[in-house]
Amino acid sequence: MKPYRQIPIQECGEPLVAIPLELFAIETPHPYLKCGADYNGSSPYYLRQGVLDRVIQAQARLQQLHPDWRLQIFDAYRPVEVQQYMVDYTFRQTVAQRKLDLARLSDVHTAQIWQDVYQIWAIPSFDLLTPPPHSTGAAIDLTLIDERGNLVNMGSPIDEMSDRSQPGYFANSDDPVEQEYHHNRQLLDRVMTAAGLIRHPHEWWHFSIGDQLWAWLNNQSDPQHPIPAYYGRIVL
């Protein structure tokens, strides 16, 4: 079990609300819809009201530093069913990319691939005590768009299963191009944390507030004053 899943949740009851997409950049169609995920006719672009307010603040901060830049929202609220679909999809894609035969995989090799998948993906738990972060409406995956409408290069795509997903992967590089990747990642982190969200320790694109991961990270920083999560699983 990932350690943050042991954090208690004291649900605050804040509503899940639609993200005003005219304020942000988005990828169309939604990345997981392109993979075949079924949102049961609903939009994937929802967040808790308090989280949305902070993301809007983060974009305002970004535009103070870089006028006409915007946040591009990759993913926000994710039903557990979609979490399960994407976990299974990623497993199948990983097997195919590694040119393996699923029918011939040993139990050990299968377990290793699942371990790799769960380095990026949260366990699709329906247990109300251990919801995936995105299923709470408290987490968001996003990146930056420049004034020309182009993606700012972060050095790796969102959801990549490699060490390059680590936020500080390029921090000590002597390559000026890779230093620019690190600068861009730090800019995203700076505007998001200024709005009160915390970055996932292993994913440069993932930020949250109020969920179990956020509470666990806070408690690691201040173990004398532990706090619970206040966003639990929510069903649209």
C-alpha cells in the first residue's frame, strides 16, 4: 500500500464543479477518451470548487510572469472506472511496447510490469477509505502553453513511465536544453504551489490539495501537526 492511502479522510462536502474551459487550454479530444475510456457521457473536466479556485489563481500568477501564457489541463476528475480502464490499458500498452507475449509472461515478469504501471497510476480502489487522488476531484494533471499556443517543452510527456517523469530529473544536467526543461518544470511548480497546491513527488505534472496524498506530504513536512484529507471519493 502506498503510504498516503493510510491518511484518514474527513469529507468536507464541497461540490464537484465544471471547469470553465474558456479560461484554459485543453487537448481535444481528451487524452483518455482517445484511448477508449468511457466517462459515461460526462465531461472529464471537473474539479472541487476550492481546487478550481486555486488553479485559476495559479494561472493568474503565471500570466503575471508570462503574459499570454496559459495552463493546459490534461486531466482532472477521473471516475474510478476510468482509473481502472487506464491502468489496464497502460499494462497492455507496456507489454506491446516491450514486444512481449502476454500469454508467455511469467508471474514474476507480470508482477514487475504491474509494479512499473503503479509507479505512475494510483490503484483503482473503490474503497472509500483509499480513493485514487483523481477520483476525489482534488487532483489535476497539467502543463504550460506559451503565447503562440505551443506546448512548453518539459522534457517528457505526461504519463510517461520512465525516470524522466521525476520532477527533478534534469536538475543537475549540464546540457542547456535540459536545464530549460528543468526551468519550465520549476515554473509550473512555482505558480501551482503559490496557489496552495502540492506537486506529486514523482510526477512533474500532477498537483493536488485536500486529498490523501496532499495530507501525507504535509505531514511529512510537519509530523508534529498531522492533518487529515478533506476530499474523499466523489461520484459525478
